[in-house]
Amino acid sequence: MLSADELKFTSYDSMASEYDKMLSGTPRALWVRDAFLHLVLQTIPVGSTLLDFGCGTGTDAKWYARHGYFVVAYDPSKGMMDQLRKKCSNEIGDGKISAISGDKSVLIQDMKNRRLAQGIVSNFAVVNEVSDLEGLFNFFDKCLEPGGWLILSVLNPRVWITSDNSSFLRRIIGRVSGGKLMNNALKAGTKLHSTRRLEEASSCHFTKVAQASVGMFVNNRKGGTDWTRPSGPAERIEHDLWKTQPFSRLGRFIFIVWRKKSLPQG
């Protein structure tokens, strides 16, 4: 049975076929995606097994597979997974991507049957759809090898928090999707988690090792989209300083890197 948090993801079923078009509608969205992908590439050794949690339509999973990772792609949304199976049919056929949907217990059993992941990744603020953070990090602990990597993208509440959460969503999502993605996010009940709250929830199983931030300087209409080739002063500043203070906490999206502790903490 799907949990309350997992049921939130099913609200994306109805717009799964349009999701890619809506999310890729601005240079900033493409820039943020590319930055996260390259952070994963810099951090987790190629050849590792990645759990792509909240994989959506499979854009990231396909990129990981093409760059030498083996990917377990998981999303509770059937609509999203249907899109992934179409987009990644070749990689699934080649055994580079395994597509899993349903509740998290199905995924946990699958990971036990094959092998635990060496890395868990989750892009575009999937974690902001989850209320039970302790439960989420406990779940990640069950899926990840000791010493494995966990890299999450979260919305930066320092930038977006307002007294009216719907106003926040209109600003960050409405511009991209013309309202459709915004309405689904509103229904899902997006949460703005502080980095301190995430660190507290993860502390039993994980050690935070790095933080970066993006989306502060890039123009939403004509900015760069390729993280490896910043095209102007704003992109170069963000590219060069994204892991340094104070820039690592100023962007619209924050990327946090953890490592799983080797032994259970008593």
C-alpha cells in the first residue's frame, strides 16, 4: 500500500506526458539539471549502481546510463514510469536501467535481491514532496551500501519561503509550466525543508560531506544551459563558486551530499 507521501506522487500521473516539456521550458531549469548531473558524475564512481529516487520520466536515468552507471529508476507515479519505459526502452533492454514502481517495500525487496546501491540520487526537489524525513532517510539507509553516497536536490527556503506557500509555487513553477505543473505541486503539498532539518533527520545514518547551490545568477529567459560550458559572467560565477560560502546556500536549489555511516550508530 502506498504511504501518504507516496500518494502525493501519483498526482503527477495526469500530466506525465507533458512533464518534460513543462520542466525544460527555461534555460534555468536545464542549467540546474545539468549541474546536478555533473555533481553526481564528480562524486560517485562511474560503474556504480545508482538508485534514482523519484526518477520521473527518466531524463536523468538515461543520462546516468549513458555515462556508465547502472540505474535502478523508481517513482510511485505510474504515469511517470510509463514515460520512462518509453524513453529508456533501449537502456532497459540492455540491462543498464531497471524500472520499478509501486510502494517502497517493492523497491527495498528488489534492492536486497540484486545488491544494494552504491549511490542514491534525487534531482529537482523530489524530497520536498515528502513530509516524513526520518522515514525517508531510514528508507535510504536500507537501500544503500555502507559508505555509499546520497545526493539530494532541495528547494532553498531562504530564497523562496513566503507566508503564502502558493505564492512561492506560482513564482518558481508557474513561469515554467503556465500553471499546470504548479497546480499539481499545490495538490501534492510541497514542503520547504531547511538544511538544518535535513541534517537532523539524516544524522542517525548519514554524515553530510558537501553542499552546493545553483540557480541564483542564471537568467530564466536566455541564460546558459550547459554546466560544463558556462556562457557568460553569471554562469561562470555560479559554476566556479557553487560549493563555496556564501554561494553554497544562496541559490534557488541546494544540493547536499552525504555518505552512509559504515556502522550503525548506537
